[in-house]
Amino acid sequence: MATSQADLLQGTLDLLILKSLALEQLHGMGISRRIAQITNGTFEVKAGSLFPALHRLEEAGWLRSSWGESETNRRAKFYRLTKPGRNQLHIEAERWERISLAMASALRAT
Amino acid sequence: MVRRFYAFCRNVFRKNRVDHELEEEIRSYLELVAAEKVRCGVTREEALREARRDLGSLERVKENVRDIRTGIYMDRLIQDVRYAIRTLIKNPAFSVVAILTLALGIGANTAMFTVVNAVLLKPLPYFQPDRLLTVWERRLTDGTLGTVAPANFFDWREQSRSFDKMAALDPYPDFILNGNGEAKRLSGAAVSSDFFPLLGVRMALGRSFLEKEDLPGENQVVILSYSTWLREFGGRTGILGKQVTLNNAGYTVVGVLPRDFSLVRNASDFQSRNRFDVWTPIGLGSAPASWLRGTHPLSVFGRLKPGLSFERAQADLDRIARNLQRLYPVYDKEAGITAIPLRQHVVANVRLALFTLLAAVGLVLLIACANIANLLLTRAAARQHEMSLRVALGASRKRLAQQLLTESIVLAIFGGLLGLFLVVMGVPALAHHLPKDLPRASEIAVDGRVLAFTTLLSALTGILFGLVPLFQSRQASANAPLKEGGRGIAAGQSRLRSALIVGQVAVALVLLTGAGLTMKSFWTLLQVSPGFRTGHILTGRLSLPPQYLNGYKFGTGEHRRISAFERELLERARHIPGVQSAAFTAYLPLSGTDNSWAFNIEGRSPKPAGVYDVANYRPVSADYFQTIGVPILRGRGFIDADNEDSPLVVIVNQTMARAFWQHGNPIGQRVRIGGEPKQRGWRTIVGIAGDVRHENLAVRPQPQLYLPYAQAPNVEARPTIVLRTSIDPTSLTSALRKAVSGVDPNVPLDQVETMKQIVSASVGQSRFRTAVLLIFALLALFVASIGLYGVMSYLVSQRTREFGIRMAVGATSGSILRLVLGQAAKLISIGICLGLVGAVLLARFIASLLYGITPFDADTLISVSALLAGVALLASYIPARRAAKADPMDSLRYE
């Protein structure tokens, strides 16, 4: 089932969403496309996990949303980072770097 | 945190809007994805279809988002509650029965709790009440506690190190308010200046007493109770600083107490006084030392210093007691000092009774819970299909359990609300039926604590009976009920139901035993002969104004003025048509008034210092014995000629005669009452009177010493007139009033009651708890019988097929009847056995509430068991007969 995978990736997904919003505000599909872009297509985020994550981050106060016009003149909900969200991004990024360094060195060890 | 709260509120209260926005957001996402695809050359229709496919189920996405929302539990709860209410509405018969049962059970519990709350739980209505203590003299010989001699109070106050303040109250002064027309008696209390500051009372108007007002000469000031201020002085603020005339003397009004002030009291405090109209400074300075140490009129209160333990205070008092024993061996050799927290003192003799009643009503609710659990079991059987279906559709067991519990709790809350409504409507009536001497009864009200109690109780009740069917459904596997029949579950259910019935019967027996014991005890108490006549007696209390008491000196027997008044009043009273005889007494039995004196017997060796023989002291007029019906067993009664000028005489009661003249004849012996001058004091015993239960019916008579009113060493300003009538005594009330005002309009008469009323009031507490326990026990019996009836009906219906087969192969309807009744009898007898064990274990806790019987009274245990067995068998007889009467063919076709 998809849930166990989603659980595994939850921290990752949150970090990716925060990162994708670091430069500018984006709507849901924009976030999904940006994540695909910055991970070179490794992660393709489906709506089923994207929207719960967005709403969770918003309720946590890291994102703020507002309705606006998309580049194709459609009504869409845009998300942007709040100040606590930006802090969280730094914290998460540092944590992730530590973990990935540790993992890399663990795997390199003979 | 704030954001979370905001999100919570939005999710819960603006659910539709939030959902709508989500839907819109997802749609716009679809559009954007589709638009992207269109740019890549797909048709718009195709693009939308693909986007949808990629998205998966729109509902699933929405559900996923909802799952992470703050307050999702709240959302589910609301869903469950809605569903529960729909289910309840769909089964009106079940819902009505269950809610009514619960309303009765929870209502009765709430009602009892309002009483317990007001009397036992609420903090006393004073500033930092936990630091308030009462302080008593303790007789070292037998440990009895008593009120305090003024000199002792002064010494304690001066020598103690553990009290912020110590204050004294003398509850006996009476005032006659002269002025506007008819003379009125006001009940007074004299207090030391620290009294109100000690309790933390702020005057509604004016000020409290000043320290200098404790001294004689400065003490002609008065504080009014709020109700007296309204009643007698029209609530005018101008009264401050004005003079009022009390006992023919001028007093300056310095303050008015707040409306809600009342002095909480133990039933035995201050004798029969339960309210004080006017308060004056105590002003003890001028009294002689012998009086200051020898009489004990004061109630003493103390406020502990902050942070000091109760034990430290008691140790401090013990130290003072040792000092005083050394300094004043004559008075204090056998005297200790005991502090009791005020709260504990106030409720001392009602605590056990109230908690017993609360426990009893809790048991009633338990029985009611078992009934509802039974109903739920029946319904759960009917809902097996629904539940299985929901499990099959993916509902988790936890989710189902949650929902079933929600249903039970919703049921219980509706029951609780209805019960609470009944209580709110019933509180005034309830307060009316409480015994008059219950402390703090005026504070009974439905307050926040009561609401919290009811809410909690309802929820607990719902959980309790809601858990039973859950326990049962745990045994059933998910798919079993989907198969036809489901016999195995029915068997499991039967066991659970049988257990519930056994429990109900057992609990009902415990309650019936409690009620049976208190009833028998109350009956025994009522059978006690008080030693006097109770029928056809009218009594009323007089307050003699100061002009009658002026010129009186302690121990001189100067009563001529009073005697003249009393002679004239008795003369008039005797001539009221319907009055057979009339007399006076200073202390009427069972009225809450009493007095005791030390005495010496002529020719006996003197007692060591500080040790006294004590007898109840009873000044009475000549016709008292024949009027109230106390027999003179030997010698003579008093005659009119036993007056101020004749030789002093006394009559002793049988108990006193036996205690002090075991072998001889007391008649002709002489006794002297403590404190009287030796030259005049010896009084000759002329008769022996029958014993009278004076304090209350349950207390054995003490030595009693009667003396002629005119020869009393002390002035009696508040005598009681006693009339023996040949007609209904209540019809003579106004004639008695007229007689009193005819002799002197300045003498107020109050507390006009028949002796029957006085006796009845004296057993008020006992009657109250007997009545309440009886009601609870009958309720328990009724509810348990209904439960038994329901369960037997169910069990019989489960066995219809079996009975049909039995009858088809030749069983008679009699044998079916016996079979079913036998099954019921088995359950009932197991229940009764368990109940007897419980009753015997619990009854010893109420032993101190019983009079004249032990808690293991075999008669009671046997009769309540028989009663319960009879009623329970009757309840199961109806379904049993139905089973026996059924047509075997019908029952076989039924399935």
C-alpha cells in the first residue's frame, strides 16, 4: 500500500516542498513540477500525497496560501513560505545534510 | 500554537467552507495539469481524462487531506454523535426507556450530591476556611468535649503561639426588642471583638466590634443580622449610629452583617439556636473569678497561623493545658484542650449518614446501568448485521467501538440532562424535606461542582454500560453474524446477561439490607419510651424581660417577681377550655436545651479537687410531673407550698437514685448544688421520679435533679410552659398566646409546638436517612425486577424452538414452567448469596447509625432476602408462563 511509502518519505517530502518554495510562491502543480525539476525527475509527487502535505504544513504555520491567477490565467491557490517556514527549511536542510553525509560515509566504509 | 488553534476553529466551525475550498483547489490543479497536456498537443477532453486518472480518486485525495487536519477527532466525534442521535430516534421505545431510567438514576445521584456538596464538600463560607478551628475543653476522665470557661478562653488566647486570632462566642443572650408595639424576642450572640475578623466577614454596613468594646461600659453596641435589619428596621442605612432599645437598655447600632452570612453549626451546637438576630460584644471583665472559671458557656474559634500544621496547634494547646492544670487545680485539674477543624466539627455527625446515602444511590445507578447494558445487548444482537457489514466495508474495530461508545455516552448525557432538569426543579422541595438540624442546608444549590459531577457521572455511566456490549462483540468474529443463526454468540450473550442479573440481585440485596436495618433501627428508636407523655401536650417558650430579673442575685433564690407572673399565667392557662393542667419547666425534654450542675451529698467524704458528681438540673413548677406525665415512683411530687419561703426540696430520678444510693433510700437525704452558699444550700430529697430521655431518644437518661421553680438557685429567663389538653393541642395555640399577653404584653412567646412535633423533630435525621434509604432500596428492587423480567423474556425467546421440541415430545407446560423458573431461581439465589456476603461486609460501616440492633441482624437479613427472592421470582414468572403457554407448533414454525 502507498501509505507506508508515504510515511517513509514524509520528512523528505516536507523538505522538498519547503525548498521548492524558497524562491517564489507557487501553486500545487507548480510545486510538483519544481520538485521534479530540482530532483532531476527522481521524485514525482502525486496529488494524493501533495495536498495533504501542503495542508499539514500550512496548519503548522510554515506555509501561507492565497488565491491568485496562474500563468495561464486560471484561478489557483498559491503557497509561499512564512518566516517560521523559512527557519524550518534551514533546520531540515541541515539535518538532512548531516544524515546524508553520515549515510554516504557509512556506505563507503569497507 | 495560535495558528493551530485558528486552524482547529476553522476546521471545526467552518467545515463546509474549508471543504469547498479544497475541492476548488484540486479542480484548479486538474485544470492546470490538463492545460499542460493540451500544450503538448492532446485534446482538451483527453487531457482532462488523463489528469483525472493520474490524480486517482478525487474523494480519496480529499479524505487524505481531511485526515491530517487539526481537529479531525472533533470532526469524527460530531459525525458519531449525529449518527448516535439518528439511531436513538430510529428506536424510540428503547431510547425513551433507557433515557428515563438514566434520568432517574443520574437525577437521584445528582440530588444526593447537591446535599453532600453543600454540607460536606463546599469550602465553608469564610476567608481561608481550612485554617479555622474550634477549640474545646476536654474532660480527661472520659474524653468528653465541652464548651469553655471565660477565664480559660482568656488564658488560651494569651498563651497560645499557633493562632493568628482566637475568638469566643456566647450563644445564650436573649434580647427583647421594645419599641414598635409588641415586644419581640431576638436571639442574640455575644462575641469577642476578634470574632468577625477571625472569620473574615466584612460588614454589609458599618464596622465590626472594636477591641475596647470588649470592656464593660463600652459594650452597649450592637451588630444586626441582615434579615433583622430588613425586618425590624426596614433596611434603612440611617440606622447606623442610632440607638435601639434592647432589654430596656440603649444599644448603638455599629454594623449590619452581609446578607449571606450565617454561622455554620453542628446540630448539637448552641443548643436549639440556629440563627442569631443581634450580636453584642461579650464584655466579660466584671464577672467574679469563680464564675469565670466555674461556668462554661463559650464556643471558642481559632485561626491557625499560615503554614502551621494542625498537629503543632494541638501540641501548643496541650502545653497550655498542662500549665493551667498546675495553676488552677480546683477548676482545671482534669481539663485538657482539644482543637477540631471547624469543617470537621460542623459535619461530624452527618458525614457518615450522607456518604452512606450517596453510596446507596450510586448502587441504584449501578443496577440501572446493568439494565441498560442488557437492553444494549439485545440491540447489539439485532445490529450484528449492520456491524458486520461495516467491518466488511473497511471500518476498523476501533472506529466501530468508538462509535458504539459514543452512542452510549450520548444516551447517558441525555439521561443526565433530564435528570439534572428534574433536580433543578426539585431542589426547593428537597430542601423542604431535609431534617431541620442538618448543617449548611441553606447552602444547597445546583452549582458548578454539581454540574461537573453530573457531567462526569453521565459520561462514566455511558462508558460503563457501553463497554458491556463491546466486551461481548469482541468475542464475535467479523463474519460469523453474516452466516445465518449465530447460536454461539447467543450463548455467550446469555452468560453475560446472567452475570448482569446476578450482579443486580446482589447489589439490590445490599441496598435492601441497608434499608431494612435502618428501618428496624428507626422503629426500635420510636418504640423507646421517652419517659413522659407525648400526646395532647402543647408547649411554648417565654422570654422574660429584664424587669423580672432585676434585683436577682446569684444563689439567693430571689424569684418573687417571676413567681408572681408564672402563678398568674398558670392560673389563666388552666382556665382555657380544653386545658387539663399547666406547668413550667426551664428545660423541656428533646427541645435541645439542657443544663447540668455539680452536686454534693450530705455526709459523704468530699471528692478530690477537680472531681465532681454531675446531674442534669431541672427547675420545674409544682404540676410539672402530672402535666407531662412523668411518674413519681416514691415519695411525693412538688406542691405549691414548695416556694421561696419554705424548706428547700428536690426530687431525683431513678437513675440518680440507683447510681448514688445503691442500697439505701435517698428520700430524706440532702444534697447541695455546686456553687451555692453553704448556709442555705442543703436541699432535702422528697421523691423519686421516673427517668426521662432528655437529650434524644437514643441517649440513656442521666442522673436528673428536679427542684421547685421558686427555689432554683439560678434565674431562668426562658421557661417553657407546658399544657396538658383534652382536645387537639394545636387548636389552643392562640388561646395560649392570649393568656400570655393578658398577663403581660411585654413577654414574648415563641416556639409554640406540640410535644408530638418536638419528638418528631428530634428523630428528624434518623427519619430522613431511613426514608431516603427506603426509597433507594425500593427503586433498586423495582429496577432489578424489570431487568430480571427483560432477561428472562430474552432467554425464553432464545429457547422457543427448544421448548417447542420438548413439548412436541411430551413435556407438559408445567415442566416447562418449572424449567424456566428453575433457571431464574438459580440466578436469583447466586445473586442473593453474593449480596448477603456484600451486605455483611458493608453493614458494619453503618453500625454507628443504628440504634438497638447489630448490623448482622438475622431477622432483617432473612426477611429482605425473602422479599427480594419473592419479587424476583414474580418478575420471572411472567415470561416463564408465556413460554409454558406457547403452542409448540407455533414455536417450531417460528424459525
